Amino acid sequence: MTPPPQQLHPTLEAVTARIVERSAESRAEYQRRIDAAGQVGPARGRLACANLAHGFAASEPTEKKALRGRTKPNVAIVSSYNDMLSAHQPYRDYPEALKKAVIRAGGIAQFAGGVPAMCDGITQGRDGMQLSLYSRDVIAMATAIALSHDMFDGALMLGVCDKITPGLLIGALSFGHLPTVFVPAGPMTSGLPNSEKARVRQLYAEGKIGRDELLEAEAASYHSAGTCTFYGTANSNQLLMEVLGLHLPGSSFVNPGTPLREALTRAAGYRVTELTAQGAGDGESTPIGHIVDEKAIVNACVALLASGGSTNHTMHLVAIARAAGVALTWDDLSDLSAVVPLLSRMYPNGEADVNHFHAAGGIAYLVRTLLEAGLLHDDVLTVAGHGLWRYTQEPVLRGDDLTWEDGPTESLDHAVLRPADAPFSPDGGLRMLTGPLGRAVVKTSAVKPEHRFVSAPAVVFDDQHDFLEAFGHGELDGRDFVAVIRYQGPAANGMPELHKLTPALGVLQDRGQKVAIVTDGRMSGASGKVPAAIHVTPEAALGGPLSRIQDGDVITVDADGGLLGLHVDHEVFARRPITGRAPQGPEWAGTGRELFAAFRATVGSADTGASVFPGVTAPGQEVPVAQSV
């Protein structure tokens, strides 16, 4: 296919231009650093003999011979495999398959290291969830350790879920001179329909069914190897990796255990070998730090908005951008959201799952229609070559041969995927809220228009379990309210997801009550039908306005108007003492939480990526405590 001529949308141009200007110094310094790390010839060539001998001591004789030589590229494999989590279980056999593919392509590969992979779905509402967000930075550090031996000329990253893929990418960007391909594992096949799963959860929240019925429904939904099929953070990760140009085209949503999935895995091994300096006879050497630039980051933001993706990426994309020397802000996301149409309906924004999305045209069609609308940069580097138009193609097996052919030019199901000129909504599924309580993110794509404005008295909780107890006792029945769940930010307790609140709030909304939630915590990529102002910054634990909120204060959550309002006299509010507190001392002991004290003390704000790593920030990115109105 020949890429069509492109007239970029003026907002896309303007946002990209200001990111480039804002990031000029930090991006140039990042590029100088990674370019200096590259060299001619295999990286292991500069190791002393004793160092190199350690590096291949356990290898098979043929591998030792290749590693002793100075011609073949050596590819690192970094994996999040474990056999408890469905999304990562398929990776068990990937290393051997990838090694064989790299060898056939003229290289050599070594399993460089594993990284932890935890599941927010398992830790929901448990103490372990308080380690979840921190695990992203642990994974980044583990990735850096795996690559630190200076033995490698390229890398393959194996990861799927919530914090794992962003962590792998941040770690890989610290070795930005290495060509790197991300290798997905694919979603499980469709199980219990998402609408039915949501219905059963709500019945359980109302006490109308028991645990056995609930477990039966959950087991029918999460039923086999592969990523969960709803469009949460895990599948948002996969879509974004593809639009960033780090997956092979069309590889994100191919189910595990299929011939096409296996062929794509082998192809990733071939391709990364070709992209190394030693394998790029045609000049295709493509370090990951050259791929992930300002235009690629903007493309990822657009794809997130157009697909109605996870709110977690309002932090992850900022942290990823910082790792590449790019200063991305929530204002950039907000301005893009105003012009990027919502083109997809996947649960929790609709009834379809990612398998339905993929069958309707998937990423290939999404990229095509956004390119045609001038809402994506085509002029970018990818692991498939130059130009994002390559991601309008789909992989096809012709016998034993894997080829890429033009993807669909029209959506095959307009209930799931639409063209840019006939969207579900003219703007994106995420909004930024500002006001006297600070800044927040709200996912509007799953919230009906009539529920997007709530102005009601606050009910204040310092722990999600206290809210659920109040709900269980009927204390929240029959009245409109805004639930303030505070001391849930990165510095307070690691910013756990509060997704267990959604069924209870949904019950009250269905009864006709006007309800919303305001929190400095997370609600995850599965944020549902209740308006939720999340990631509030500055957070309560750092003295943010939420720490002075009292029961009865009238709060306005206006998702369409972008307002997070507080109707209290500003002088009265300023004189109030801070109330409540984050967990302290012995309350932090257990479930490994005591090991993360240094993270709680140093973690950045949600709008700067909620990271413990220093990085580039934009002027004014730290939001001061605002006055109430």
C-alpha cells in the first residue's frame, strides 16, 4: 500500500509542536546519551575476557562459539512469565521459540532476566493492591538490571498487563540504543458476555445472589490462558504498543495457541535480529529510543482517546514519555481529547470485548481511519519500518508463510468500531477536570450524558472498606452524594485501584440517586458508569485540598464542563485543619508493604507519572493547592 497524502488536524500539529518545544533540551540530552551508548560491532566485543566468559559460561557449545565471535548480534529476552496469571502463562514456551527464530535470522539470543508480574484483578480490595502501581517502577528497574550486562545488541520484551508493559518500556528506554520489539501473547477467547458479568456483580452487591453464583460467573468470564477480554489497562497496553510501533502490525489481539500467534512470535525474533546494527544490511537499525519520540507519544495519546482506553495511561504515558526525554502533560491529553472522536465501544464502554473489536477491523482499521482524518502522525519510525501506515495491514498465514496484507477499509461492525467521520462521540473518552480541589481525570466514555453532572453533599471516607461498610448498612440510601475517598494517592498508600466501589455506586445510581466519586486513588481501566474524578492531585497525603473536605461540603463533578468544584467559602476552607491521614507505621507492615517506604517518600504526583524516577517535567506541571470557590 502507498500511504495516502495527509493533512494533519491543526490541534494535533499544535500539541505536537508545543511538546517538541517544551522537550527540546531534555530530548536532545536523551538522544545524545543513547547514541553514545551505541557502537559498531557486537556490544560484548568491549567486554574483557573474564567478563565475557561469565556471560556465556552456561551456554550450549554452539551458542558459546557464536558468543565468542565478533559478528553475530546477541538479543536479550526479558519476560514477565508466570503460570498463575492467565495473560502471562502463554509466555512459558516463548523463549525457546524466539531463540530458534533469532538463530535462523543469523543471530544469537539469551534469556536475560525475568520481571515480576502482579494482577490487579487478584489483589482488588486487598493489601497487595497497594504495591501495584509501585510494581511498574520495580519492573523498569528489573528490566534495566537484565540489560545491564552489556552483552546485547537488541531486545525482546514479553509482557502484557497493567503495570508490566509500561514498566518494561520505561526500562527498555533506559537502554534506548537497543533495537527492541515487544512480543504480545494475545487475549483469551470470549467467555461470559461482559454485560452479564456486570449484571451478576451488581446482583451480588445488592445481596440478591450468593458467592457461589458470583464465582461461577467470574470463572466463566476469566476462563483460559490469555489477557482478560474487557478493554482495561492490559488491552489498552497492547493497542498502544502497536500504535507506538513496538509490536509487529496486527499482532496485539491474536489469541494464544493459534498458528498465527505462533508465527507472529517467530516473526518478532526474526525482526529484532534484522533491526540490530549487525543485521541491518539495508540500514534499518532502529533503536527503541529513536522510535519513541514526540510524534509517537502523541499517536499513543490519540489511540488511547479514540479507543476509550484506560485512565491508568494518563499516568503511564506521562512516565513513558519522561523516560524518553519527552515532557507530556495532562493539558496535552485534554486538548487532544477535545478533537479526537471516540471510535470504539468495548466493555466497560460497551458490551463488546477485544475479540469483537479485532474481528470488526481492530487496530488496522482504527489506524486507517485516524490517519485519513489527519489525527495520527504517519511520519514515524516503527519496528516494521518507516510510516505508521504499515499498521493498517494485517498478518495472514498463507500455508506456512506469514505475510501482511491490507486490512479492512471499512468497519465490519459499527456497533463496536466506527469511522472517524461517524463516531460514537465527537470527542475522546477521557476528560481533565480542574477546580479548587485540584486536577483530576474522568473517563466519560462509559458514563451516560445524564449522569455526567453531579452537584451534591460530600460523604468522606479515608478507606474504601469504610465506604463499602456504610453501603452495606444502608447509610447511603435515598440521597444524592459525592463520595470522597481520600488518602489513596501514590504517596499515601501506593494509589490502589478502587474498582470494588463501582458495583455499589452503580446500585445507588440505578435507584435514581445522583452519585459520583472523587478520589486521589485509581479506578482502573474498568472505570464504569458512575462519574469518577480520579487521580486528584495534589493528593490528600501531601496536604492537598481533599485533606480539608468535610461531610456535607457541596462538591460539583461536571465531566462535560471540566469542573471539579467546591462550594465552600475560600477563607473558611483555608482555616480548616487537615483531617484524616494516610496509613502510618505498623499499619504499613505486612504483605510486603513495609519494603516500599522509600517509594512512598519519593514518588511523584499522578500528573507527572506517579514515578519514583527523576525525569523531565513541564513548567507548571506541579499543581499548587487551589483556593475553594
